[in-house]
Amino acid sequence: MDRIILRDLAVFEVVARHQSFTSAAAELGISQSALSYTVSQLEQRLGLALLARTTRRVGPTEAGQRLLATLVPAFSDIGDELQALQELRTEVSGTVRLTMVPVAYDTLLRPILADFFARYPHVSVEVSIDEGTSDIVANGFDGGIRFGTLVEKDMVVMPLTQSSPVVIVGAPAYFESHIPAPITPEELKAHRCISYRYNTSTRLYRWMLEKEGNKIEFKSNGPLVLNDGAAIRSAAIDGLGLAYLFAAMVQADIKAGYLQPVLQDWLPDLPGFSLYYPSRRRTAPAFRALIETMRATALPSRG
């Protein structure tokens, strides 16, 4: 492929994007006649009509649409890379907007922020703590951190942890009035279990339990339903019931004696957390710097 065809392909893409020779000529700074001649020459070389021309509009033919499906992302990638090369000459700055659940912030982002800000003093990070599953594109986020299983398929995904251990805990005061403590999933039915509901869901979260290949999804049955992990932790400490939580959220509480774990042999690790972001959007320098920082510190094992 020679340079002339590459030039003509770029011209064709502009005309097809505007669906107008007049607008395309204005963008490229050349005459409409020169533009029309260039596209015609490209069509002759290929032996196919790429644009359907009428007195009112210009639009791609089936062959033109097929060619555009390759050209548009290819030109976008080339433009992104050229911009990235230019950015190597400038200092990284800007704002990174992220969405994530509280435990992801506490265990994955918070520990790296001090070093990140020291290295990139002109970058700001804005975090939306959200138990739901926000649409990062619609809400203007650069990316998010969620369970890998909750990430949309059209996203770039970077695993941060291989797994996420969970525990079932209750306060000593709770166990004093609700005995005996459960030793099988069946016995959970006799206890007050604090329920969790995603912001975007009408269904209560089911506790995932497993032992020796026996898998159970337990539907919590207590009178208290919350949509925030921190609130569930507080309710458990207050003795309001048993809570199913990430182990990282309550390690200090267990160590201090505020909470006691039960059914530890029935608790499998949940899927790990992943950083995700749109696959077809230019990654801003500030966000790219954060991605690389998180990649370097991502945990290779249990998270």
C-alpha cells in the first residue's frame, strides 16, 4: 500500500463522517472538486463504489461501511498514539474520576494514593463511593473498581486481586442472646441475618457458602436491609444480627473482639476485584499514570 492510498483513505473517512463534501472540504482545507476527485480515484483503484451520492446527501455504500469499520478505529488508535507521544514532552496533570465500592477504596486505592500524589503532584483523583454498578461512560468516570464478574464485556479489565475472602460475623452481645452460634448453613435460619441489596437491584444479595463441593446460596431473612457495607458492619457491631462481609472490612474488629466469626469452614473466596475502563476511549495521561501505578501494586494472590 503506497502513501497516496493512505492519504485517499483518510480523505474518504472525513467525507463519510460528515456525509457532506462541503463540510469535509472545510475541515481539510481543500476544494470540493479536489475532494471529489480524490474519492473517485480511490474508488477506481479499488474497483468499488464507496460513497452513494445524491443531490441531498452523501453516504457510504455497503463496501464503504465495511471499509469504515476498519478505518475509524485504526485512525483513532493512530491519533491516540500521536497524542500520547506529544504528552511525553509535558508534565502529567489532570483529574481522574473513579467509582468503586468502599472496600475497594480502603484496600486497593487508598494505600497507594500518598505515593501516587508524591510522584504526580499535578494530578487530582475524585472517587465516588458507590455500592451499585454505575455506568462509567454515562456518568463521566474514567474507570471503576468492581468484582470482575460485574464488569461489562466491552470494557478493558485489569485484575487487581485474585480473590476476595469473606466472613460471617456477629457481636459478642448478639451471641449472648442468640445461642447456639450456627455451625451449619441450615442453622442460619434461626438467626437474625442482616440483608444487603445493591442500589440497582430489587433482589436481596444471597450469601455464597461452600464446603467440600456442596454449594449453597443462603437468602438472609433478618428484619434489617441495607445497601452499604459500612452500615452493615456497624449494625453487626451494634448486635443487630449476623453480617456477611469482606474479611478486609472487619479484620481489625475481629482482632479487637468487637466481632466474632462463624461458619469459617463454609466460606469460599469471592471473585477478585478488577480495574475497568472503556476499551474505545483515549486514556488520558493522568488516568494512564494511575493505571500503571495500580498495575505495579496489584496483589498476585488473595486480596
